[in-house]
Amino acid sequence: MRTGYFYSLVFALLSSFSMGVTAAPAGKTEAVNTPVVTETAPKTQAGKVDLNKADALTLQQELIGVGEAKAQAIVAYRDSNGPFSSADELLEVKGIGKAILDKNRDRLEVN
């Protein structure tokens, strides 16, 4: 009886030790910060987006309410109809309404 009790005690002790080692936190790891580089179309000095030079990604990132589909529609319209003559011409692009134009009017430039 004593040996059974002794073996049970040894088993419990070893089990708790192995779980403690398994659950122990790993050593300190240092985070490595890698710079993220994205290429965008050039903006003007005032931080405005030029409708005739900006690519779809730049339009999507810089304009309020313009997602991937609308940005691609702007670029497609520019490719098929030539350069924009004014920011108001954006109303001709499918999916761009007066509200989106008004939100972005101060961000837009046409060169």
C-alpha cells in the first residue's frame, strides 16, 4: 500500500513539473519593425490629388468615399475620355455623386 501511495505522489509531482515547464512563458523576443514602402502617384505641394495623374490606389487611399471600384472607374473614365478638365467632371463617372464630390473638392486638383 505504501509503494502505491509513493508512486502516485511521484507521478503527481512529475506531472505538475512537466505542465509547469510546458506552460512557462517563452523568453523575451524582440519585435523587428520592417519598413513598409508603398508607391503612390505624386501629390501636389498642397497635398491635393491630381485627377489626371493619380492611379487607382492613390485615389482610393486619398479620397473620402472612394473605394477600389470607384477609383478604377475614375481611371477608366480618364483613359476613355481623356484628361479631366475640372473636378466637376467627376460627376460623369458612374458611382460618383454630388455628395462624394463635395466631400473631396478640397482634396482634388486638375492639371
